[in-house]
Amino acid sequence: MTKARNHLGAWGEALVADWYLSQGFEVLARNWRGAAGELDLVVRRGSTVVFCEVKTRSTTAFGTPAEAVSKAKQARLRTLALAWLAEAQPRVAELRFDVGCVLAGEVDVIEAAF
């Protein structure tokens, strides 16, 4: 991955983290690494824990941000979420998987995306 793409991705993750904070969420983890890969954001509000995959694009030339979260990626995120939960052991009543889409600086969070 190039330095520019890394910077773009980190910028998008920061925008989405700020969005969650503005919605009353607490950020529990950013870029958490597990054996199967990485969780971009783990946030909590009350007893709801949200695992958010962030996709940032400057244009739609290669598709929308949400289109980049394939079924295989969803399965990998579920596996990573289980590993994070086993490690962190938070009190949880509800789990949710969101996709944070950043396109040309605009943030759109798809709640309960999968």
C-alpha cells in the first residue's frame, strides 16, 4: 500500500471516529490487529458495541466505498470481532456491524450493514 493510500485511509478513519464521537459513542479500539486481520474501529454507546469497517475513496472510479466490503470481508470481520470480544470482554447487550463510507470527504455510516 502506498504512503498516499495509507494517509487517505487514516484520514477517513479519523473522520468516521469523529462522527461516532459526535453521536455519543466511545471509541474502544482503532486499528486493532488480530490473526485474521484488522478491525478499523470498535465503538460503544451504552451496552451496544459496534464494529465499523471504514472505506475511503476520493472518487467512485473503482466503485463506492460500501461495494468494497465483500461477503468474504464480512466473514473475516465477524471472526475478528469474536477475537476482540474474547480479549476485551466488554459488557455487551447488542452487537452491530457498520460500514463507514468516506467519499470525497463526506461521511456516510451504514448502520447494521451486515
